Amino acid sequence: MARATKEEAQETRNRILDAAEDVFHEQGVARTSLADIAQAANVTRGAIYWHFKNKVDLFDAMCERVRLPMTDMVQASAQGNVDDPLGQLRATCLFVLREASRNPHARKVFGILFHRCEYIDGAHGFITLQQGTLNTGARNIELTLKNAITRGQLPADLDARLAAILFQASWRGLLSNWLISPESFNLEQDAERFVDACMDNLRQAPSLRRK
């Protein structure tokens, strides 16, 4: 009985997260209330508060379902004992782009993060979450690039901090553009070329060298 209750609770939690994806994507984060999500999930507000402290906590959990495998991959490439940090970073970027193209949950969450999370009064908690994710990702990319420099995969005089900022902005911008207009280019078909172009920039751009 206890096991069944635990499984039912998990099923309810997943249903709430699925509903949050749908409602946030349709209405935007700022205009969505917990009552809206409860109605879409066919649960009470009390059920939502049983699983989540507030809307920010629910939003973070919704993002985490998509973000977790990507975070693990980036953190793995940032470890100093990785033999092929640049290859690991490339694999992570390809995974993100292909998930957006193939996985409806990932595509919806990315769309919310990039285009449906309004930075208005009262959105401080959401902005803080976004900033934390962005800054952590940039630090891990910088560590990855430093590992790649150590292993001779990138030029010794590469400015890893500057390169990490540009690299992150490049693939985030690519993903953001595709989410706005998916028909404008084939993200999955050209994912490898896009990522490899970013890699080539790391190896060859004189403007990314330390002065």
C-alpha cells in the first residue's frame, strides 16, 4: 500500500509538471497562477503545495527535468580528469540542440525559458534562477576550455573566460532563434555544422587570444 501511495504521489507530481509546461508555454510565466496549473492538472491547489513550496519552486522543478542531463554532461566535461573535454562539450551541445528538435518536453521548456519568462515586477525569483543557471553554465564551459587548453586541444593563449561567454551565447542564440521560427532552418540536420563552427571559432579566432 505504501508503495502504491508513493507511486501515486509521483504520478500526481509529474502531472502537475506536465500541466505547468503547457500553461506556462501558453500564457507566459507571469500571467500563470497556481490555480491555473491546478485546473489544467485536475488537482487541487493543496496538491500543488504538497509537492512544491510556491510557483518559483514548481518552475524550477519543471526546468530541472529537462536541465538535469545537460547539467550533468557539462559538469562532466569540466572535471580535470576528462581525457577529451572538447569532445565532451561538443557532445553536450549536440544533445541540447537535438533534444530541442526531438523532445516535445524539452522544446516546450526551452521555449518558456527563452520567450515566455517575462522579466517584470515580482519576477525576482525566476530571474535569480535564470541567472544562476546561466552563470554556472558559463563557469563550467570556462573550466572545460581550460582543460582543453591543458590537453593541447585549444591554443595555449586562448582567453578561456571570453571564449566561454561567446560560446555559450552562440548556441543559446541559435536555439532561441530556432524556437521563434522552427521553419527557418533545420536544427537537427545542421546541428553538427553549427556546433563545429563554434568549435572552429575557439581554435582559430585571433580576437579570442589573450593580449
